[in-house]
Amino acid sequence: METLTALKTGHMVATAVLLLCALGLAIRVWRTRRNGDANAAGHTLQRPWVFVWLLMGLALLSMPFTGWWMVHLVGWPLGQTWLLASSVLYTVAALGWFWLLVRLSKLRKATGAGNGKFTFALALFSFVCFIAIAGLMGAKPV
């Protein structure tokens, strides 16, 4: 398989894995909260869901490398507005994701502590940033 095609495929798979894992976790929290569990967000870090978080982390770590390599192979200058905007959005969203992971870990350890609305807002912000990045990558306004 050609290198560029393999990189595009890997990048798209990492993006899909990241977004699908986030959606799966959101549905899990929503269903658990709907059943009356007040600490539903803290339960997402229990044993079976740690695999989902690890998958999301691997996807997050692989995307900058595959993205830079694709841009390098195609020959686009790194100073293009859509590349810079997506890089800034990626950095902010990844930091938000890490902050969310730390926050959920604290919620898991101390039941009833923390504000669930802020946790939800942090998760939603990261998700919207990744959707915006996917839109920028799909449009590629060169």
C-alpha cells in the first residue's frame, strides 16, 4: 500500500476511533445517569472502560504524527490557515481531554465531589473541537 494512502487511512481510523469512543462513553454516562446513579461520570474509569480511554489516548497520540507526515508528503506549507487553526484546536481539545480525564479520576475517588455541569461542558467542548478539526480536514481550504 502506498505510504500516503496508509497514512490517510490511519489518520481517519484514529479520528473515527476517538469520536466513537467519546460517543460510547457519553451514551454510557447518559444511560447510567438516567437510571438514577449520581456518580455516573466517575464510573467511566472503571475496569472495562479503561480500555476505551486507552484507545482514545492512542488515537490522540497518533494523530499529530500521521497528520504532520501526510502534510510533509503532500508538500503543503505548515503556515496555511486551516493547518494552523486545526493545530491550535487540536492542542486545546487534547488539553481539555486530559483535564477531563483527571477530573473524572477525582470524581471516581471522591463520590459526590465536583460539579457535573462543568465536567459535561468540558467533555462537550473537547468533542466540538474535534468535530471542528474533522471539518477543517475534510474541507481543506487550500
